[in-house]
Amino acid sequence: MGTLKLLTIEQAAERLGMKPVTVRMWAATRKIARCKIGRAVRIPESEIERLIAASLIPTAPESRR
């Protein structure tokens, strides 16, 4: 099995260009997957990639003139 990289809330927020409070809220409401290790909350890097991929809007095809 591959290595699972876990990010802190702050690292995940930085990658998404968001505030940590938003990522904390998403984790608390289960909008994004998270791992709890004791009291620490970590976000799998794959979850950040999934969130970005799900939010991508494809480019429009070139219009013909």
C-alpha cells in the first residue's frame, strides 16, 4: 500500500488558498475527509487533490468564426 501523506489544517488551507477556519469547519461537518489522531486533526493530501479535481471547470471549446 502507498504512503498516505497527512496535512495539518494550516497546510491544507494553504494548498487550497483558504483560511484554516474554513477547512476546520469543512472537516467538522464532514465536507472533507479527515483523520483524528488523538486530538490532532489531519487532512489526507489525496482529499485535497480530490476536492480540487471535483471543482475544476473545463475550458470552453474554441468557437468557430
